[in-house]
Amino acid sequence: MITIPEIDTVRSAYRAATPYPYVVIDNFLPVALAERLAATFPAFDDMATIFREPMSYKGQTSDIANKAPAFKMIFDDLQSEAFRQQIGYITGIDKLLDDAILAGGGLHQSPNSGFLDIHVDANYHPIDKSLHRRINLLIYLNKDWQEAWGGQFEIWTNRNHKPDQRAYVISPTFNRAVIFGTTRISWHGVGPIHCPPGQARKSLALYYYTKERPAEEMYADSSVIWHNRTVLWKRTVYPVMNFCIARLKPYAKYLRRNVFDAANK
């Protein structure tokens, strides 16, 4: 079983963080396990889905059992009740539930020129609307990652339900984990990636849910909400796109791929 190191210190850091609860944990997995996972990570072209969209450029594999069986044991561990109890202790959220289909999660990988624009995540599970998405866990598997390659995880402040200022950047260092809450103000993204050919930004992503949510955190069923602060046409188009997505969301279940709740990080 994976045991979160220095869990009481992690708990205090998570709850004291601003602009929303998050914590960075280095040396998250046993070294030998992290090394093995990094060595067996599939090539970018072998990822089950590759997103080339205005909002992101990344690969994703969620069907771990069939598409990446070498990772099944670690995902089973990270979704186990014992591990979820550790996450619950850190975050103060009881009765966290796993997601058997890893919707939007699993293996993530971004090559040179990859990115993920600023956004907040969908607040419900894309299929089971009785489940509130509450916590994200990211684990980076990037050996010898250099700061000049970019790809930092960005945490943004909130102002009037929009991202305001970039508060922190977190390098996707090997065997580093980030835990953060999913709310209407948890703005985050991934900066542009400039790694050499043959390199890529790699991570594991898991999302945890509950059957209920505090009343003060409730809001209408929402898809991923996107923003961009630097590209003029995106600054113009994204508000319109977010408006349209909100209106079309009730019909998402009729689409072959639910683009409204497509993945992140």
C-alpha cells in the first residue's frame, strides 16, 4: 500500500494553502516503484487519445487495464479505500470515492509544444451525475526534467469567477505529487512545453468524488471552464465557447465523445 510521507505535515500544508487548498509532496512513491513506472511509460504516439485542441495538446490513456496493464497495480492502490482514507485525512473530506473508469484521468503525456490552458474542472462526474468531483491527485514521472523545458503546473487566483493572477508555478519534477481541491475557483493550467524531441511531460492523474458537497461549494452542473490570458483570439473566443458549452451541456450524453468533460492536467 502507498503511504503518504509525513502525512500530518502534508495535512497542515494543504489546509493552510492559498489561493485554494493544495499541497506539493516530493518523493511521493517508493523510489524503485517510481523508477519502474517511468521506464514503462508508453510513448506519446501510443497514448489511447491525443487531444489537439485550442485548449490543450496532450495524450491520455484512461483504460489502464487494457491499454496500460503495467500500471494497473499502482492505480488499484491509489484508488483503494485505505489510500482514499489518507487523502480524506489530508483534505478533511470524508467518504471519498474512486472512479472505476478514470474519466479524464489515467496516464497523461505532453510532448514538445504541449500545453493546457487555464481552467477549472467539471464539478460532477461526466457520466454519474450523483458524484461530485472533489480532489485531484497528480504524480509526475519526468526524469531529469529541466526548468527551461517549461511545463510547470500553474496555480491562479480567482477574481469574479475568472483567473486573476498566477500565484505559484510547480515544476513537474520526478516523483513529485500535487493534491488540490476541485471547486469553482481552483484555476490551474500547464505552461508551454519546450522539451527536446524524444522527451515528454508525463504524469498519473486521479480524481476522487463524494456523494455530497458542502452547500457553499455547490453550483450548476458545469463542464471544464476555460480561460487564456495571453492569446488575443482565445481571450475573445473562450468566453463565448464557455457560454455555448454551458447551454449545450444537457445534450453531452448524446455525443460519441463527451467533449464537455474532456480531460485535463
